[in-house]
Amino acid sequence: MKRSAHRPIFVFVIAIILFGTEMIFAKQPQIAPTTAEDVILQWNRVLGQTLQVPDIHPGNILPVRSFAMMHLAMFDAVNSIDGTYTPYLTDVRGS
């Protein structure tokens, strides 16, 4: 019998799906609630509220793109301070 050429890809996809569902349903550590809103969550909330305003966002650009650009900018900003990872677009060193 001849083995299918697609079998390794199929096994890889199944492994990714199983790993992903394990990560979703894994118990997350409980974080104590704080009174101050996290900055990242605040930026998400503000952009979400901004996108709900009629005619504020161009119709030919998906809102997901705006979130992606914002998160990349936040990553570069934090990484400029921390310097742990390779910057996505820019590397501005703080004083």
C-alpha cells in the first residue's frame, strides 16, 4: 500500500488543534482584581469604542487591522523599554 503524501500534514494539523484546545481549556491562574484598568485593556476599550462611532473608520479597512496595528505599536513601545525581543518596526531606546 502506498502512504498518502498528505498524512504528515494531517497529523500536524490535528496536533495543533489538540494543543490549541488544551491551551484554551487549561486552568488559568486567578489574578486579584485591581481598581486600575490595565493600559493594554484600556487601549483596546478606547479603540473598540472609537470603531463603534459611525463614519469614523474607513469602510475599506477592516477593524481587525486597526487592532493589529495598535498591538504592534504597543509591542514596539514596550520592547523599546524592555529590549527582550526583536522589534517589529522600530527600535526607539528610552533615556
